[in-house]
Amino acid sequence: MISQMQQRHVKLSGDIEGSYVIEESLADGRLVVAPEWPSQATSIEEIRKRTGTQAMSPEQSEKFWREHGPLMQPADGEG
């Protein structure tokens, strides 16, 4: 397995944007790329920025789990 430091990186812009790593260089010059994972774009901060959300406060979290926690238990008694 190639470490992240040894991988070559490319940044795409246009219809597809983001940081990618080169998985393979083909003899005809084509590149096989894959999204860099994890990346800054996949951080919770970036996801929240894109979706316009924020973390719940401790009070909001406590209220949520008090109200919805029982609903998230498996119906068949497993878990």
C-alpha cells in the first residue's frame, strides 16, 4: 500500500472539483484518479459549511435524545 506522502496529488476544477490522488498512470498518458480520503472537503466542518448546519449544543443534544432516543431503538428488541 502506498502511503499518502508517496501518492501524487491533483486538484480538479470544473464540473468535478476537489483533491484527488493518482491511483495509476497508464501507458497512453491517461490517469486513474480517486478522491483523496480523508480530505478537507470531507471534514465535518466543511460538510456543515456546505449544508448550512451546526453542531447541537449540549442542551439541544440532551433534548433530542430524550425525545427521539426511544424511537431509534430496534423494533425487534435487538441492539
